[in-house]
Amino acid sequence: MLASKIATLIQARLIGSDVSLTHVAALDQADADGLSFMAANKYIDDLHSTRAGAVIVTVEHASEAPCAVLVAENPYLAFAHAARLLHPRRPAPAGVHPSAVVDASAQIDASASIGPLCVIEENVRIGPRVELGPECIIRTGSSIGADSRFVAQVTVCEDSLIGERVLLHPGAVIGREGFGFAKDGERWVRIPQVGRVRIGNDVEIGANSTVDRGAIGETVIDDGVKIDNLVQIGHNVAIGANTAMAACSGISGSTRIGRNCTIAGAVGMAGHLHISDDVHFTGMAMVTRSFPKPGVYSSGIPAMPNSDWRRNVARFRQLDELTRRIKCLEQRLERQSPTSESTNE
Amino acid sequence: MLASKIATLIQARLIGSDVSLTHVAALDQADADGLSFMAANKYIDDLHSTRAGAVIVTVEHASEAPCAVLVAENPYLAFAHAARLLHPRRPAPAGVHPSAVVDASAQIDASASIGPLCVIEENVRIGPRVELGPECIIRTGSSIGADSRFVAQVTVCEDSLIGERVLLHPGAVIGREGFGFAKDGERWVRIPQVGRVRIGNDVEIGANSTVDRGAIGETVIDDGVKIDNLVQIGHNVAIGANTAMAACSGISGSTRIGRNCTIAGAVGMAGHLHISDDVHFTGMAMVTRSFPKPGVYSSGIPAMPNSDWRRNVARFRQLDELTRRIKCLEQRLERQSPTSESTNE
Amino acid sequence: MLASKIATLIQARLIGSDVSLTHVAALDQADADGLSFMAANKYIDDLHSTRAGAVIVTVEHASEAPCAVLVAENPYLAFAHAARLLHPRRPAPAGVHPSAVVDASAQIDASASIGPLCVIEENVRIGPRVELGPECIIRTGSSIGADSRFVAQVTVCEDSLIGERVLLHPGAVIGREGFGFAKDGERWVRIPQVGRVRIGNDVEIGANSTVDRGAIGETVIDDGVKIDNLVQIGHNVAIGANTAMAACSGISGSTRIGRNCTIAGAVGMAGHLHISDDVHFTGMAMVTRSFPKPGVYSSGIPAMPNSDWRRNVARFRQLDELTRRIKCLEQRLERQSPTSESTNE
């Protein structure tokens, strides 16, 4: 594909000679057929020495590239669009693979593709151009909106509502009966989980992630939410539009997360919390209370040499006592020689 | 179903007019056909304004509901039983789906239900009324007790012993060869894992959770244990009866956990520990030693504004030094003006 | 198998009478047909009282066993080899199960075993003696080296390169399209992930673990790497030879880990880091920066009684303020009575 054509399609401006491009590549690994990009100044040396056929950069770096340049305001976003042009996904062929097990009551759009060894149960509805890869299971009463793609071995439990352009990765489990029990003496009695999962449009859920159905009512994943691998979403959680969650995080039941939040990897949230819009948790944050205001929140102790850590952890265990010792020192010193500041206390 | 009939079956006392109920619902969303409950005083406003047909409450709140009342000592437990009555699970039809791949040596009770695309290997035994959903794999020599239900895509590895009324959720992997290696210079040599998994009665294991078989001997999950999603149980772990574990936790090899413990989300335990009965770990607890006594144990730093966290973490790195500075201050002050307390030291 | 034969095959020296052994067993549970071992002195009492037919020990403990002895320099390693002799794995029968769905373009070695309900897509190459258990999915263009074994329900996405003697456990997902998005206003636009995964020889990846393909270029798991269950490996991560990772850990995108590292359970690593060879992270370590030098690194607060923890966490929030109070005390004391040390500051 010619650089000029890509420029037109991604609304970038071509500077330099028009070249033919076949694929995207990193700045430091690209060859003459490759299209690359620079999104951050720290890669400026790679830009100077790149052998790419063309690069996408902002206008301020347009003169620094040794090759054709596509000028864009947001090079990373422009690159995302260009990569889709150079690497279009081949749609799966329409139709139901003969090895799939499909209930007669299921309504499957003729343009949908149902892969080998899928299981489609009663009263399932599958919209136009949906692609189910191998060994996906769609249980009774669920529906899947147009253009959604389930890569492989996805399990969707009963009565789940899934929007359009939803991408579910291998091993994702949607709509499991959640973790709800009442105590009867020492024994646990399961609370039937009679709710469901509702997933909006343009949502993505990673490999081996799990989203439990509502105990009563719904677990809601709103439009544009992106969830990485190995993430747990408890029953009756609600996640607002365009919030993104990195891998290995877990959200306990009934917690509500706002819009446009980012939740880094391995974050844990207690249940029944309210998290505002525009909240950002850094990696491994431990979220035990509600956060009603936008902001960046953190916790955890970054790794240090083991011997330092051992000493500091021992002191952490004495922290309350240490505080009292400080207070005691202050009082003794105050008795000796009162300060003007202290009289204000 | 009439409220009076439910009252009889769950051993509650009906106060008010008998109404027909079709489903369970939350207090604030119920309509006239809905049965709701109040388990904690903080929902008292919802009780006052509910439009439910009936509610389950304790005797002290019986007069506060604007509708029929089912009086129970433990409303949440009574609700669990009532929900089962109003939402009975439809059992899967007995028999082996024609798409399942079943070895001729497997013994499957005629009342069991084997779903589409299951694989049942040699010498497997499956008890009465067991339900295997789609795409479950039961490997050689395993046995499954009566009334167990594996939802979908469960993998049970060789020689696993699984009790009665066990519920395994989609993607659970039981009996994997565990993580055991000996070092040979720089290389790792796998230790054959010749043990197995034994799961008691009334156990539940969540979606995409993993339970490794014993290296030698057994990994044991005792009666009534409830395990949430994405939990890892290492080889030769033993978990006592009625212990419950929330999502994203991991237990390293050979750790023994007592009965009636609760382990909140994202807890990590080292190997070869002994945890007493009635121990409760809060979320994200880091368990690096044995806990021989009942109690509530915690660790971790709850999330705070990022700027505060940065400052405090920097100080944590100096904590041992700070402690020494406090000690030094105390000594200097003591030299200046000895106190009577200090003479006791 | 006779102890003398095992001794020859594992290069150990038999002391005592030659006995027939049928299986491996723990010191405290073995019977007369059992072979056991002692790898650490703390099990010396178990050695004295064992009823095993033979034990593997170092020469210094050879006289302390009440049974036949196999003397080896590294008893645990010798035991690993002996266990393989006593418990050989029965290879799966060569050939493709009739229920598998195999594309005509796939090249499958005649000695390979393709289990029931596997899906093998276009242009896949499968080497000699490879074993795919039930319901594995190998997507377009992937290749698998000789003697690899995928236990069950493994998903290998497009164009993955997998070496020889690789062991993948149930539910592992290799080559997922990773978590890469550009922001377009409030919305996330997916970056096509056009790279792949390359896995070396003798690698092992645990149940329900996930390895994402490169965004551009490769995610690389080098020879001899061992990865436990429920581990996440982000796009473009590189892990050096013989590094081992325990369960529930997550590595963010583009982080490079050296050779011969050990990463304990539930460790989290940020993206774009460089970790040296021979680095060891203890459990739940929070890795937010590069570690260019070998060593043992740790973080986290071990669990303590909840009441202590509450008090100490409250003080942690004041740690920066506490430090200032210490400094203030030091200054006041200095003003009162300057020390010679302080004049050096």
C-alpha cells in the first residue's frame, strides 16, 4: 500500500517521496517496506537511525526522519489506524462449522461464523458478522451483538447480554454463578445467583478473565471498557464506559467503578465501594475504601534488597510504638524548653 | 408460589396477607411479585420504601415493612432457601450427548448427564445425577460422586477423587502436575508428580481456578470448602472443612489450612505453613509464616493519593535509619536530664 | 525394579541389600516397596523411622537409614531421575483422533498424537512424538517442536513458534493479541498486535497461564523457562533461559528478564523494565524499576494481627510527617547542646 494512500485514509500529511509499505515495524527493526512511528521523544535516536520506509511523527519531528514522513497530531493513534490498514484481519467464513453443536431454537444470523466444536444452546441469538472461534460455548438465552468476536474457548453462561464489536479472548468466562453464600452454623449455603451479565459495545475482555453474573440484577460492563487477562469481576460490579483494567486485577462484588478510569495490573478492590470517574490506580494498589474524587491513587512497597526489606519490615511492625516514642521525646523537650510554636497547640 | 407455602418450607412465620411470589429481588428494585429480604440495618430505608410483595426480616423489623413479612432468625439464610424454591435449577437430561467422546471402560450412572463434546477417558466412574456441561474433560481413573455438577470446560486430570454435590465452574483445572523441579546445574529437572487430588463433598471451585495434584500423596480439599475464581492451590496443600477463599488468592505447596477459615481476595501464602482453624485473612494479606492461633490477620498498605504515597514510601525505605535516629535522640535527652522511668530500663 | 538397577541408571551407589521397588513415597509414608529420599537435614527423624525399602541420601547420612541406601551427591535430583524410572509416562497412541478437526494443509508427523476434539488450523506444523491432549486448539501458522506435550484445552494462537519438549498445561493461552490501545478522545482504539510468541526448548507453562504475542516483534520465552499456573506474560516480554516463575505473577509488556532468575508467587512487574540475570524476587514483590544487578529483592508487609496492622498502617500514612518531627527534634536538641558529630553535617 502506498504511503500516500495511507496518509489519506488516516488523515495524515505525507512529506517526502511516496513509498510502498507492506507492514508495520519498530523504529529500530524496520526495513524499507516497513511503516514505523515515534510517540515519545526518548526514541529520537531510533528515529534518526531508522531504516523504515516511512514513519508517523508529529510536525515538530518531521524534519528529523531519514525517510518519508506521515505527519499526524497523535502519532500513536495514527499508527493504530495505519496498522489496521496494513494488517487487515481476514474475516472467518460465514456459516456454522459442521462439528458445532447448535440447538434448533438458536437464531444465528446468516453472516455469522460459528467455528468448529462450538456449542450453542437454546434460544441464543447471534447477530450479523459475529465470529466465534473454535470451542466457544454460548449457553441458554444469551445474545451477542453484531460484529463481536470470541477468539476461542470462551464460555458465556445463561442469559448474558453482549453488545456489538465485543472482543472476548480465549478462556474468558462470562456470567458464572458468583460467590454468594449464607452461613448455616459452620456450613455455607449457596445463594442462587439469579441475575445476569450485561456487556456494552466495543468492550474487550482478556484471556482467562472471569465476569460473574449478578446475584440479583446485573453485573454491568459499559461501552468501551477494556479488560486484560486473568482479571476477576465479582457479581453486581458495574464498570463505567472506557475504563481500562490491566491484568491480574480483581474487583469484589457490588463495587461500582466510574468512567474513564485506569486500573493498573494486580490491583485488588474490596466489595461495595464507589470509585469516581477519572480515578487512576497504580499497579498492585489495595483499594479498601471508596474514592469519590478523581485522582491518582497508589499503595504498596516497591521491591528493595532483601536485607534492607527485612530491617524495614521489622520497624514497620513497631511503627505505632515508634510514633509514641517520638511524641514522648517531643513532650520531654517541651517541658525542658517550651517553644512559641508549641503554645499554639 | 404462595408466601405461606414458602414460609412453611423455609420454617419462617408469615405476618400479613398471603401473596403470590414469582422471583427474588433487591429491596429497592422489587415489584409486587418479588420476594426480598433485609439482612443488615443499614438497608432500613429501603425496607420502608420497598414495593416487594413480601420481605424476609427478623422479628424486630417485622412491623416496619409495608408488605407481607416472613419472619426468620437469619433472614439471609432463609432468603437462600427461598431463592432455591423460587428459582429451581432445571436438571440436565440424563444420558450421554452423542458428540461426547467416552471410553468404553468408563462407568457412567444412567441418571448422569454428559454434555456435548465432553471427553471421558478410561476407567472413569461417574455417579448418579452428575451433570457435566459442555466440553468437560475427565481423564483416566478419576471418579465423581453423586449430584456433582461441572458447569463447562472443566478439566479433571488423572486419578482425581471428587466427592458428592461438588460444583466446578468453567475453566477449573483439577489435578494438574504441580510445579516441582530439582536443579541440575542451571537446568531444572521435573519431579514426576505421582500423587492426586481428593475433593470432599459439597465443595465448590470457581472459574479458571487451578488445583495441583500431590507430588507424592494427596492435595486435599475437605468437605464444604468454597473457592472463588482464579485461585491457585499448590501440590500437597490441605484445606480444612468449610474454609472459604475469595478470588485471586494463591496457596503454595504443602501448606495446611484449618477448618472454618476465611481467606479474602488476592491473599498469597508461602509453602509448608500451618494455618490454624478459625483464622481469617483480610484481602491481599501476605502470609509468610504459620499462624497457629485463631484470629484476624492482615497486611498491605491501603491506597492513598499518589503524592502522599511517594513520600511515605521514600520514608519506609529509611525506616530502620529513622528508628536509630529516634534512639539516638532518646539517649541524648537522657544524658541531659535522666528520668525516673529511664532508670528502670 | 531392583534398587541396584535404579542405582546404575541414576549413577548412585547402592549400600545394603538389593530390594525390589515399585514406587516413590514420602519418608514418613513409605512402605517396603517404596523408594524415598532425604534432601534436607530437618527430615532426619523421618529418615530414622522410615519403613521405605530404600532411600536416596548423601554419603554423610548413609549410615543413618534403617534400610537400603542409594548414595547420591544431590539426593533430590537423583530422586527426580529415579521417579521417572519408577513412574514412566505412558505415551499417547500415535495418530489423529477421528473427532479432531484438522485442516488439510496441516503437517502432522506420523508419530504425533492428536487427541479427541482438537482443532488444528491451516499450515500448522506438528513435530515427531508431539502429544496434544483433548480439546487443544492450534491456530493458523503455528509450529510445535518434537516431543512437546500439551495436556488439554490449550489454545495456541496464530503463528506461534514452540520448541521441543515443551509442556503446556490445561487452559494455557499462548499468543493472545495483547493489551495495546491508543486513546482517541475518551475512546480506546486497539493497536493491531502483529507480532508472535516464540517459545524455546524444555519450557513449561502452567494451567490457565497466558502469554501474549508481540505487538510488533516477538514475545520470547527462552530455553528451560518454567512458569507456574495463572501467570500473565505481556506482549514483547523476554524471559531468559532457565528462569522460573511461581503462580499468580504478572509481567507487563516489554519487560526483559535475565537468565537463571527465580520469581516467587504473586510478583508483579511494571512494563519496560530490565531485570539482570540471577535476580531473585520473593513472593508478592512489587517490581516498579529495573534491577541491573544480581541479588535477592523483596517487598510487601507480612500479615500480622489485624489490630496491630490497623495501628501501624495509620502511622504509615503519617510517615513523612513523623520523619519531619524527628528532624525537628534533632534540630531543637542540637540548638540546646551542639554535638561534635553535628558540626560535621
